[in-house]
Amino acid sequence: MLYALLCYHDEAAVTSRPKEEDDAVIAKRRKVTDPLAASGKLAAVIRLMPTTAATTVRMGRDPVVLDGPFAETKEALLGVYVVDCPSLEHAIELARQIGREEKVVFEIRPVRRFEPQGKTA
């Protein structure tokens, strides 16, 4: 089963850390994700640009396009890992390993892939 590990973090803390510190965090996480990639169990890793680069489309009778997400929260969605895991428990353990020793929150959701022509995988 595919799971999305949605990575929430204090955006100001992440965007203000020096490049060397950011590189060290990514290197630590790669100790977990590189073996997943080698085994074909890592579908994607995506780092989102800051929320200041976001655009929101609020649907309704007359859709409205707005700058930013306008979330009343300190933690923002900053990245996504899509992994193939045999169980939710395994996905939870991966999140623990990826975020070890960090102040990060992972929301884990099962993913259903939609293929062209309406085929699902």
C-alpha cells in the first residue's frame, strides 16, 4: 500500500537555517530514504517551496484566487514522502526514523493512485 508521509514543520525555522545545517538534515534523512529508493519502495520525495510562493483557489459560485494558504498555524506542510509499505505500522516506523531527533510532525495517509483512462492501481 502506498502511504503519503506529509511533513509539517515550523516554516520560519526551516527557511532560516544555514545551508550547512539544512544539508545535514537532508543527509540524515537520506540514511533512511536511500535504502527505500534502492528497494523500489520510495515513490517520491517532494520539498515544497515556502507558503509565500503558494496560491490558493477557493471554489464556489465565483472561484477566488488568493496568494498563500492563509493557515492559522505555525507548522506548515513543507514536504511529502510517498512510500510503499506493507502496513500502517511500517509507515509510522518510517516516519519515526526519517524525523528522528527533529521537531517535525508527520501526517500519514494511505494513497490511492489514479492512472490515465480512469484505471486505478
